[in-house]
Amino acid sequence: MIYFDEPTSGLDYDSMVRVSRLIEQLSASGVIVFVVSHDFEFIVRTCTEVVQLDDQGAVQNHRLTPEILKALSEQYFH
């Protein structure tokens, strides 16, 4: 199991894509990967599930489907 905390902080787009590919390779090899990130584009590109926390500590787990991505995008970016 590997944890990444804001792995794209300060990276340009090309570097973000490389980090995304590396994390996908780790996952494909059987490693469980947890990523903490506010980078929505990176999350969409890299992750299969999202654990969403709110200010009160409530947790919601979402499999990333087009519907969930749309709802999360509307919740945080509109």
C-alpha cells in the first residue's frame, strides 16, 4: 500500500500526466494506492474511486462514474 499526498502540487501538465501514468502502473501491478489531492483533473485521469470527506468528518465513497464526476464537478466548481 502506498499513499501520495498532493502528488501534483507545483507540477506542470506534462509532469502531472507522467505521475498519473506511474500511479496507474503501480495499481496495475497490484499495489493499493491512496492519493490525497485537490487536483480534479488528476483525480479524473488517475483514480477509480473517491473517498469524500466533509467538515464534520462524514465520509462518502464513490466509484468514479460519469454521473458521479458530473455531480462532484458541479458541487465543487460551480
